[in-house]
Amino acid sequence: MRSTGGSSTQTVTITRRAGGGAKKRPQRKIATLRNVAALVCVVLVLVYVSVAVLLRISAEVQSHLIFLHYVRIPFFGNLSDPAELGVRNARNYDLMQYDGCPVSTWHILPDTYPDNVTESQAYISALSDGAPIVLYLHGNTGTRGTRHRIEAYQSLTRRGYHVIAFDYRGYGDSQCVPSERGMMEDALLEWDWIQSHSPHSPVYIWGHSLGSAAATYLAKEIWARRHTYPKGVVLDAPFTSMVDAASNHPFAIPYWPIMSVFRYLVLESFHQRFESELRLISFPFPLLIAHGHSDVIIPFHLGQRMYETALEARRRNPYMSKRAYFVDCGRSTHKTNFESGDLQHALDHFIDRK
């Protein structure tokens, strides 16, 4: 303050705090980030709920999720030429279903045969040579030419077995749309073809993953006919029902915190049930179940439960075979049980080479 003459003049200097505007900018950024986070949360919740609702109301979405048949592996391989995929001594042919759906099939000879077998009639004649025949029912996704399946066939042909491997309708180069009923009818078609060409050879049914459900259905249907029977059934990484399998599948991880509600409202609404555990008690044939602890697709405890159910049924029914075995495949994964030394050893006792 300063005075001039008789008057006084007061000067007030106002100084702004340095950085005042800078503080407001971070606050705006924080508010924006909060809004974005809130929006992301809302979107995730909507997706979370929408997927559950869609699964409950749409049978088509359920089917696509169960079968995954549109995942064609190998993508560019020629399934009609097994040799191109590294499968020796294999013949490709189609069987026609009653509804006009062709089912594409491979017949792979045991490794005991020379590499120069080419004639179709030679394959048909070979099927009656008395060697065991394994009807292989594969799981979902891929085709009969997927690499891990070819390796499984080769592990069987090296042991001197014939292998009949096929693609259900909608898989690979087989036509029409997959369904639980259609998948199991295709398995029955293959069984009937084997019986018509080799009625006296020992035949074993091998079902892997989703194919294990088809295997239990097939065994039940064969027993109901009371005509010709398989020598045994192998269930490789099986599950008790589709509801149980879906509850434990990695796809369902986001719903595990509310699994009891999700199971009741969504999974129980599935039209395609694949009730393997119920079918397991409906046939008396010798049974071998194999499962690995490193299976993250179908957990080990579901295979164990299948075995316990089979044992209980066979204890109560004197007409059922007491030959029921469980093979702990150790750290084998969902697709590699066939590599287990314990399973290979068990097959020596389970499959009749005569």
C-alpha cells in the first residue's frame, strides 16, 4: 500500500496458485477412466447374461457348442485319400443312411499286412481274417483324419487290430447335420456293416470323449436286439451326461461361481442329453474305462464315477459280465490316453487276439 498526497491508493495483488489447472486435468482423466471401466463392466455383464439366455432358448446354439463340427481339422487334407494324411493300408468308402446321409468311413488294416493292398475286395476279405476289429467312435471337433486320432488308430493297428473309423453326419466329408440321435444311428450303421461282412470276428467298440456317449448307446441297442454282440466296450475319457460334462468344461469357467443356478436354468434345458451313465447299466458286455488326471476337458472324476456305476450294476445283476476295469492313465491329457503304458498293458488282457 502506498499514499500520494492527501489521497490513498490501495493496490491489491492477487496471485494464482501455480498448477491449479493441472490438478483439474488428472481429475477429468480419472473420471473418464471410471466411465470407461463402468461401460466395460456393463458390456461384460450383458454378454455374460446374453450367452446364458441364448444357450437356454436356442437348440441350434446348443448343438453348435456341443458338436463343434464346423471345426474341420485338417483344414485342407483330402479325407478320401488316407495315404495323403499318412495312414497306410487304409480304404475310404461311404455308407448310406436310411435318410440319405452318406457316412464317410476308413477301414485300416493291421500292420501285419504288406503295404501293397489296394483292391476293395481285398480289404473286405481281410476283415474276416479273425483279427480283432475296433470300431472307433471319435469325439467332437475335427474329423477322422485329425492327427491325434490317426495316432490312436496307428497304436491299435500296430497291435494287430483292424480299425473302422468314420465321421458322423456333419463331420468331415459326411453330409447332413449332426444330432445326438443321428450320431448314434451312424454308429449303428457302421456296426451293421461290420457284422454283414465279418460276422464271426471279435469286434470291440471304442468311444472317445463325445464318442463314448455314442458307444454306450450303441452297446445298449445291440444288447436290445439280442443278436450279435461286441466282445467288449472301451470308454476313453468318458463323461456321465452332457449336463455334467458342460458343468466341468473350461467354457463354463465364468459361470462356476454360480454353477448351481447356471446348471439349473441353462444346462438342464439342453435338448441333447447324452445320458451315458444311465445307458451304462443297460448292457452286460466286458467294459474298460480309461481316464487321465491331466484331462482338463472332461475331468478324471467323471470317468471314475462311470466305473463305480458300472461296478455297482454288475454286482447287482448276475447276468452282467464281471469284467469291468478302470485304467488310471496318469498324467495323460484328454487326447493322449492311448499313449499310456498302463492302457496298452490292459489292452493285452482285454482284447482277444485269437
